[in-house]
Amino acid sequence: MRLSQYFLPTLKENPAEAQITSHRLMLRAGFINQTTSGIYTWLPMGERVLKRIDQIVAEEQDRIGCHRITMPTVQPAHLWQESGRYEDYGKEMLRIKDRHDREMLYGPTHEEVVTDLVRQYVNSYRQLPLCLYQIHWKFRDEIRPRFGVMRGREFYMKDAYSFDIDMDSARTAYEKMYNAYLRTFARMGLKAVPMRADSGAIGGDLSHEFHVVADTGESAIYYDKAFENLTEADYSMEKLGKLYAVSDEKHDPATCPISDDQLVSRRGIEVGHIFYFGTKYSKSMNLKVAGPDGKPIYPEMGSYGIGVSRLVAAIIESSHDEHGIIWPEEVAPFRIGLIDAKNDAQTQAISEQLHERLTNACISVLYDDRSERAGVKFSDMDLIGLPWHVIVGGKTLTAGTVEVKNRRTGAREDLTIDALINKFLGD
Amino acid sequence: MRLSQYFLPTLKENPAEAQITSHRLMLRAGFINQTTSGIYTWLPMGERVLKRIDQIVAEEQDRIGCHRITMPTVQPAHLWQESGRYEDYGKEMLRIKDRHDREMLYGPTHEEVVTDLVRQYVNSYRQLPLCLYQIHWKFRDEIRPRFGVMRGREFYMKDAYSFDIDMDSARTAYEKMYNAYLRTFARMGLKAVPMRADSGAIGGDLSHEFHVVADTGESAIYYDKAFENLTEADYSMEKLGKLYAVSDEKHDPATCPISDDQLVSRRGIEVGHIFYFGTKYSKSMNLKVAGPDGKPIYPEMGSYGIGVSRLVAAIIESSHDEHGIIWPEEVAPFRIGLIDAKNDAQTQAISEQLHERLTNACISVLYDDRSERAGVKFSDMDLIGLPWHVIVGGKTLTAGTVEVKNRRTGAREDLTIDALINKFLGD
């Protein structure tokens, strides 16, 4: 992609309204634009990151046997009246009347819709277990939206719902999801710590929050340092559940069961929340199936959320420096930023050729072909944070090499163009 | 994917509420579920088709240099007050008040939001031409929603917006989009006929509708039979614009300029609509850029829609038979339907193995591993309409071959398993 033909409106100044790092960087690097309070347009670069996260989340949901659907954003109020949550939900629910004066709402979550869906089709224990998910836009009418997409009103979220015949099976579904979340966040290059949680408004008796570790995170978290180096072999709710991990309000140094040198104190951002809530919705909405003995059973349910648009901000909070964003490769909008640092006929010809070779090899590249000074190009490229910068300059003409910079480590090496292509093909 | 573990709730009976073929088939084959009037949940199979169409549409927009963004579904009313459309739009606009009593709306289209976006960043003719698109959910509060997703209230749409410095450049953008539309529909296996249109509520002076030809289409269309066999070499607005193509209300046999044997009379479904409307929004919303001479210019704009969720229905209307849907390969939810027609230990082992080999070769396959009678499996597979059916049965045990059926032609051939894999790898 040629930057001169792209839509990447970077800002020179820090936007005054942005109080936190990710908000500031997303605005400055041209990833989002605020349409109105708490409501954003995702610009091309932001859109690309959102889609990459979407794909990783979806792959990990598919892997554990959940099926992707899309439920509507606009829901009929009567389903919420049936579950009993319509009045309770309060002003965060965006209530709507349609042209026939029917009460509707912009879904903040979808337990009611999915329970209504499943009760129309599922009537035997043989059709369970079942897990359905969507990745879709939701709305919560926050009284004071802030921190950009970290606490916006319209947001993009993965929500999954599991239906099981008994508590054992439901617990298995819950644990599969717990492990899928650990894998999902690890794939994005994030350190995520699961912690037992109160299940809050959704209600129920088993719940975990997943917090991404970031120095600029919203809340203090305390956890066993064993969480710092998890591998897939450690993904076990039973095993990890024995380790200490709590949020600020639950941590008391006086009663903390682990020693100071085992305790890590960091800041975190909640990016996932899973709930097991039993038969709350199946009973209130009369979803029942025939059991093996023919007797009706109310399925045990759970729901499982990942804040996808929030993750974009959380990744930035956990991965940036004073120059800008540092995208983990797995979610980067482009893998390579190609910079023509001389803007002369020769470097331009080489850059064009390199852009074409990389593109043809399906290595995603953003080529800064603008006639800006090298310094401007370097600082813009640091700001938007692509993982690898490839610089065509004087040495390319004298020695036939390009400079390759790792955005995270700052390490630089000179490579011939063939070696460069091989480096990125090989990965 | 194993059907026994999938969520594909087919119906045995024709649903009473479905008046048209695509609606009936989408409900019966388990592609959609009505959540409330004109509002649908996309079940896993429908979701897969929607995503495949999304991808083709996106690729063809990217190819002509448009950039994908995502604008919010909920928009502030003040932008529409600025453009002057807030009062005009009438009851089809879903109007919302947020918790602070601010007037909002669920976007039926996004000219205002995108114009507001562009005026914040673009201030020089050097930044044009620019084309931005999104593929996103919209809402039109139809007084009488019907025909399933063909005329729903919440729908999925591609909308693109072009910004150009003068009319010549705007016309070039328009023609690129015109050709992209022809390519997009052709890639989905559809015959699409562009016809000059009144530009309607959006206003302006150049507009085309694209109609997909389907016997069960919503309206009669009349066109030159040259449209029946277009190739990419014919994609030229000037050339095709000379051919006759009109909708029912404009066709008059008395004045039709082409002979009866050149005239085709079919039915069509509108799936795309493109508009050039000049400076309507740039002027009313004060989007201006400095021209080459420093003087301000109001950019010339166009907008370009494709009804993505509607296309799912249109494809079915144009491609089905009395047994069910016939998916074109390019948009099929799975390429192959694998049927174990005997349900014995031997055929099951072979089917399992085949399922694994196809899956490992990245050939998408839905494996009917249920313990249903062969007849039920055959008719379900015809109903959901995967392009190729592979049947493991008696001949597999005696001759080592599987039967491959082409859903569209009904042609069958016996192939060894190696030959089968090669057939689908080769394509």
C-alpha cells in the first residue's frame, strides 16, 4: 500500500481530549476519529487491527467448537421483560421506539436473544452441548464516555453463550473457554492474568476476569509471578486457580497468602469476562430440553465476553514507547513499513520494486512514498508502530543493502534485498 | 465440520410466513432466524455466506483503491440537521434519544458522517481523489418489513463514498465503481444488468441500479441480450450505456428502440445502486479544499451501495431448484457436502478419514455424520445446496470409489479417493 494514496491522517499535536496513552496514540496515528461522544469511526489502519483481532478471537472460538452467528443489534424489549432484566438494566441501555411505537433496544449483551433462539430449535439433550458466539457491535450508554475506545458507547465485542445438560458439562464448557482466552491473548503477544470475579449484573456463581498487564492500566492488580511465564501446558483452571491473583479492592497485604518476592504488583486492563450462571435464563425464558429419561431439563448456561475494540487500546497500553505504538506482529495493520529515505530517482525506483516484490510475496507492507523529509517519515513510522521498518537510502545505492529496523528492540541490520525477502518469507 | 456437532436447524415444513423462495429456503435450510419483525439472526451457515460475500465485495473495493473503514451505526442528529435531511428522511429513520436526551439515529446511510470525517482531515486538492467504504449494519424502519432479508429493517450493506476535485475526476471514480460492481457480481456467479436510474432521495444527476436476473425477482426488467454474455472486456460505462436496459415502469413496447429478438424480458432484483451527486453534501456541510490555485473547491462526491445481506437472498432467488438452494462455488458456505450413506462401521471409518484429508487440504467440507437414513441426508444436502456432494456408500466398499455429485447439473461420477482429492486441489 502506498502511503501517498492511503488515508492515514496523523496528527502533529497531542489531542487535548485524550487523557490516556492509547487514546492519544490512536488519534495521533490516525486509527480512529470521534464521531460523537463515546462513538468512533475506525479509520483504515484501525479497521485493519480490529479485523486481525477479530480473526484471532474467531479462530480460537472455532477451535473449541463454538459456532459463529450474528445476532441483531436492535432487539425487541419483550425478551428482556421475559428475563426480568428490562427494568433493572437502567440508563446504560439505549432504549428505542420504532415507528409503530414498539419498545426496542440496542443490545448491550445478548443472553435473551440467544436463549430465545435456542429454545426455538433445541428440544433434546442430544443437541447439547452447544456453544454459539458472535463478534458484533454493542451499545452501552455510559454516562461519561472517556478514554477513547477503552470506554466508548458503541463497541465491538465477542460474546459467546454455552448450553449444557448438567453442571459438569457446563463446567467443562467454562474451562474450555477459560483456556481459549489464555490462548487468544497469548497469540496477540499479551500477558493476561485471569482472576476470580464477582459476577455482577449478569448474576451467577462462577466468574473470571482476564486482565492484560500494562503499566498504564486502569487498575492495580496483584498476582503470583508464576503468571508471568505461562505456557500452554499451564492452561488449567484448577492449577491456575490455586495461584494468587486479585484486583486492588480485594488485595490486603496483611492477609496476602504469598510472599513479597513471589507477588507481582502491576496495573491491568480488563479485556475478558466469563460467567457461569446456571439456569437463570433457561428458567426465566422457559428453555427446556428432554433429558435422557424424557424428563424436561433446563440447560445450564454460561456467557463469555472479549472486548475486541477495547483490546486495540489495551494492546497499545501494554506495547508502546515515547515515540508511539509498537504493534505485536500478530495484530499489526501492516507487517513492514517501507521508507524511501532519500526521495531521489534511484531510491524511488528501488523502493517501488521492493514494494512490488513484498506485495507479490503476500508480505503486507505500507510504503511511505511521500516526498517528506526522512526525519518526518521515520517519526511517523515510529508513531504508527509497524513491527519492521525497511529503509532504502544511501547505503542501498553504494552497498546494495537496505536497513531493517525492529520497532520493538530498535535493533538494526543491513540486508541485501534478496536476504530481506527471505527473512520475511521464512517467518 | 461434523454436522452432528454443528448448529444447522433445518425445518421440515415450509414456514407459513415466507412468501418468496429465498425467504422460505433460508428459513428451512437453517440460514437465518427471525428475532423480530424485519430483524434476523444469521445462523452459522448464513453467517458463512455473508462473510464470503463480504470478502469478495471488499476485495473489489480494495482493487479500485478504496479504503475500508467502519463508521458508527449510531449517529448524532446534528450532522443530518446540517445537511438538511433530518426532517426529510421521515419515519424510515430510526430516531433515538440517549440518556442525556440528545437526538441520535441508527444510520440508514452515511453521507453525513463521512463528509464530516473528511472535512476534519482533508484540506488540499493534493489529498484527493479519496474513496472510503465500509461494510456494516444499517437500519431502515420499513413500515411493512417482508420477504426475509430481502426487505428487512436491520441489514448489512457495503457503502462507499468518493471525493474528487472536479467532475471529470468524479466521473472516473464513478466509472471505476461501475466496473467494480460488474466484476463483483460476476465473481459471485450472478448475471447483473446495470440500468440508468432516477437518483431518488439522495439526489443528483448520474445514477445506475444493478439488477440481478432471477426468475423469481421482484420486478420486470427489459434489456439487450448483449448483457447476457458480458466479459471483462465489455466493462465500459460508455459502451454498455448505449445498450437498452430499463425497468418495467420505463419500458414501452411501442417506443422500445431494439428489436424483439434482441430484447430480453426477465425479472430482476436490485442489489446495487450508485450515485454521483456533485457538491450536495460538500456544500451543505462546508467541506472544502484548497485547489491548485489556492482557491477553495467543494469536492464532487458520489456514493455507492451494495446490499450484502440482500445479496444472499438474491443469489438464492437466481440459483435454486425444487429441492433447495444451489450455491455458486464462490459464496458457498462449504464447498463439499460429505455423506455417509450407509452408517456402518466401514463407511464411517472411510468417511472420517476423508473428512480429515479434505480438511487438512483446506478444502471446506460439511460432513453429515448423523445416523439419519440416506434419503434424509440426500434431501437435506440438496436443501442447503453445497456445490459438490461426495457420497460414501456400497460402491466405496466394493470398488473403492466415492460418488461425486454436482449439485447444479446433477452430474455424477465415481472417483477413487485420491482422484477426488486431486479434483478439488486442482481447482
